[in-house]
Amino acid sequence: MAAHGPSNVLARRAIDEIAEFTGETETPKYMKIVRSSLDQVNAMIAEMETMNDQEEYYDSLRSLRDSRRIGNDKLMGLNELFAKAEEDIGTREGHLEIKEAIINFE
């Protein structure tokens, strides 16, 4: 559930500007993930705005921070996996070129 406050309006405007800038009319899969994440954050903000208990508010902030850290860690893991895969592909392409050169030489 998304919040209906200024933060939600700003997030939607940013996404709309990205779509306008790229000229894409279809939402790419990664943008759907971004929208989903924004909706979750906005829902959390809306919940926090209704809280009266400072301790509950603090716990929610810590939870939000931990969720962001976990998401960033997963993203870094994916980036490392992609880098390793690209390195492996480059190595295999190099081996293939050597094999083709040997075959063509014979």
C-alpha cells in the first residue's frame, strides 16, 4: 500500500521523468522492482507518520535501515556475480580463439 503524501508524489514524478527522458512507454522489469520498493518505503513512511510511540518509531527506522542494507548487500553480490561471469566469458572466448587459431594453422 503506497502512501499518498508528498514523498509518493515525488517518487512517481521521478519515475515519470525517467520514462519521459528515455522515451520508453513500457515499464522495464527493473523499474517495476523500483516501483515496488518505493511503494514499500512509502507504506512504511505512512505507518511511521501515524505512530505516537518514539520507541516504535525508532524500531521502524532501524528496520528500514536494515532492509536497505540487506538490499544493497544483495545488489553488490549480484554485481560481483556479473563481473565474475563476464571475466569467465572473456577467458573462455580467449581459449576458443586460441583453439580456432590452432585448427586454422594446421
